[in-house]
Amino acid sequence: MRTRITEMLGIKHPIVQGGMQWVGLAEMASAVSNAGGLGILTGLTQPSPEALQKEIDRCRDMTDQPFAVNLTILPTIKPVPYAEYAQAIVDSGIKIVETAGRNPEPFLPLFKSAGIKVIHKCTSIRHSLKAERIGCDAVSVDGFECAGHPGEDDVTNLILLPLAAKRLQIPFIASGGFGDGRGLAAALAMGADGINMGTRFMVTKEAPIHEDVKHAMVNANELDTALIYRSLSNTARVFRNSVAEQVLDIEARPGATKFEDIQPLVQGTKGKELFEQGDLDRGIWSAGMVVGLIDDIPSCEELVARIVADAEAIISERLTALMQA
């Protein structure tokens, strides 16, 4: 399949791995890139800009295909030296960056001067149009189905993607709810140039997380996610476990929710420990509604090949047959 995204990024298949905290390591990114998609290292998973440079070098030792780095710009309890991370990305010779969170405009001159293609993750059409105006090369349109932060508009990809196709000039990737060939075919039909998958790539052989976490997502259905932080206007979709339920109970109490009331439950280090130890109630982890479509743990190569083959069959056989009927 050739799309504007495959041409722009130099990849074989229009499938991009989402940037995921604690998951976007060299093992994950290289496996996706070797399978013909675009693997992404998560910049802030690394504790320092210097550590990120080492992880980039490690990934290069594992693949000779294009891969990207994600830089998520969000308010944090502990200040993050974003400018130093951005410089480390440039110094490492990376040519594709996925930005997310706040406006990436302050970093665009640096990235552009280094010949870097910038894909910005957006949860609304208005933010997608802003990203286009400030000079992003592409956007990743994140629907309400997605893992992590879906924004506050609650609009699904069935609406967002046709709107993006109608109003954007730059290429865009469909993100949120994708995990199989039907999803890829549908995204392309709605005008997207590819798909972004986070949760689905977590449930692969190469994903650097405990097998018990992967099996929990295999056994889950489409109702096994929860929306937390809604009371704080910072909605996040996570896997529904006992910790997520505790957060929901606190948010449901009368009066305004204070972040300090839930902070001990949602500390990022607990999520990291959960992935390492397999204790499903150690903390929270991001997971999309697509868990309802996941029923196996393939290699990245097997998964990407299957998605592409299924999408091609749907497009060339089922849809073509409907036109000929």
C-alpha cells in the first residue's frame, strides 16, 4: 500500500506504533520498523536526554529501517527539560518526530532546521488545523476510542476522520480503536493515510511488558476501560482495574476533586512497576477500547502482515464485489 504517509516517512506499510510511556523502548520500536511500519521510541520514558540518545543508538543497532521519537509536552509535577530532549533528538540524527500534548510550535524551528518531519497528535479538528497552520508535516487524529488522553470533546473517529479528510491538506493518520485489517481498510476509506496503534502493539511478543498484562488485555472486552480524571478536565482512558475503580470512586464524591487525593494511586512509577512485575493492581495503565478486538499475542511481523493482508482482501474482494453486484 502506498499512501502519502508511506511516501513521506519511507515505510513499507501505513501502520505507525503509538508513543507509549514505559513501552516505547528499542525492542518495541525496532520490531515495528522491521515489520515495515514506523516504530516510535517514547522520549520521556528515558530519564534524561543522554539516556534517550543511548536508546536511539540501541534502536539503530536493532533496525536499519526508519523509526521516530515521541516527545509529549505536558504539565508535570517535576519540571522536564523539554528543550534538552529536543536537542538530543536532533543531535542523534532522528528524522521523524511525533509530538503530543501542548502546542509543539516552540520546537518546530529546531526540528525543521534539522530536516525532521513532525507528526502532531490531535484530539480535535480545530487542533489539527492549528497544527497544519504552524507547519507540522502531518497529524495523528486521535478519536474518543483511544488509550491515554482523548481530549474533552468525546468525538469518535467515525466523525473525526471524514472531517479531517475534508478540511486538512496535510497527510493524517487515524489513531484510536485500530487493531486489525478492517480498521485499516475503514481508515483509508474515510480518507486517512494510515493508522496509529498503541494498545494493539502492547499485546505482541516483542512488547517489553509482563505477560500477565498482555493476557489481561487478551481476555478483556470493549467495556474493560475506564475514563479517569474527567473531573479534572484531563480525561484519560485506562484499563479498568481496582486502582482505576478507586480513582473513579474518589472523583464521584461531592465537591471538587483534588489531584492530591488520587496522586498516590496514579504515580507513573507504579505503572512502570506494573509492567515489570505483572501485578495488575499495582497502578494504572493506558488501554484503548480496541482491547475488545484483541485475542492473541503475535509477533509484530505477524500482526502487521495480517493487518495489511486482511485490509487488502477487504478492499480488493469484498468492496469490489459489492460494486459489481
